[in-house]
Amino acid sequence: MRLFLAATLALAPLAAATLPVAAHAQAAPAADPAASKFIEGLASNAFSTLRDPALSQADRISRFRALLKENVALDAIGNRLIRRQRAEITDAQYKAYQAAFPEFILNTYADRLQDYKDASLKTMRTVARGPFTEVHTRVSLPGSQPVDAIWQVRKSPAGKYQINNLTVSNINLSITQEADFANYIKTNGFDALVSFLKSANAKAASGRTA
């Protein structure tokens, strides 16, 4: 099963419906300027964690996982990735998936954290997209070509910002992951997907305690 996730987590936005053009179209909604501050602050915290010489590798992973858990819409992402299968699975299967998916995502990204130890992030612009604000950034890593990343951010009713999607180098990661899950389910069944997630989680936990 392909594991393409490399920078952070993602959630594909729902496809926008095609609407008739009004005679007097309203101005496009303004992007939320606080969304870029949220992404910049999160990146700063993540890079500081990676570069702190006082932290052990285990501590870095633990803190990085905490940042992801707090600032990424894990439940919404998990639901979106199986939206086409949701009506076909039982409540028990859904609960098993819900229990395994967040940990799988946290482990996937935490395992790659060291690759971005010397990275830097610069905000290029922000764009309103329905209820979301897309924060367009450029991620630079010494010795590599800069990578353009678009972070889709949404503010909850409680006032908390979370990442809902990520597009890296024009590749929408959540759409790719949704297709990956769908193909795996088609070939092996939904229970096999849950078993795969659980197995990956157990392996990651074993590696952290070794």
C-alpha cells in the first residue's frame, strides 16, 4: 500500500457545485489573515522542536505528534477519506477505523520529521475558498529545490484553527490518499484496511519503545 504522505496531513475539500452567475455577482469573500499566522506559528513550533539540541529523538517525536494532534482535523480527515465507503460498512467497522486512523496519521508524519530539521517556510499569499482559507507557502530545504505547499485552514465555531488539507507541488495529498484507500479496499476489503492501519500502528509503537 502506497504511503505518499510526506509533509503534513490533508483533507480534500468537497467538490464545489456549479452555480449560475448572478446578474450582480457579489465580491469574493476575503481570506482570513489569521490563517497565515496560524500556519507560520505552527511551522515555527515544529522547526524549533526539531532543532532543539536538548531534546532526545523520542522527545522530538512526542512533541511533534502533540502538535499534529492539536492542529490537524484528524477525525474530519478520516471521515473524508472513506466517504464513498461509509454507507457500505457497519458501525463496528467504522468505529474500528476511527480508532486506528488518527494514530496511523500521527505515526506517518512523526516518522518523517527529521527530514525537515533544516527547513524554512515563507507565506506567499492567502486565498479564500468557501469556508476555508488557503495559505500558499514556499518550503525551502538546504540543498533542495523549494517546494510550494498550499495549506487549507478552517476556523472552528470555537475559534480554533485546524489544517484540513494540503497540496504539495500541485498534488492534492488527500485526493491521492482517498484513491489509495479506495483501491486497497476494492482489492482487499474494508477490514483489511483497518488491519493494515493497526499493524502499522503497532510497528510504530514498537519502534518508539525499542
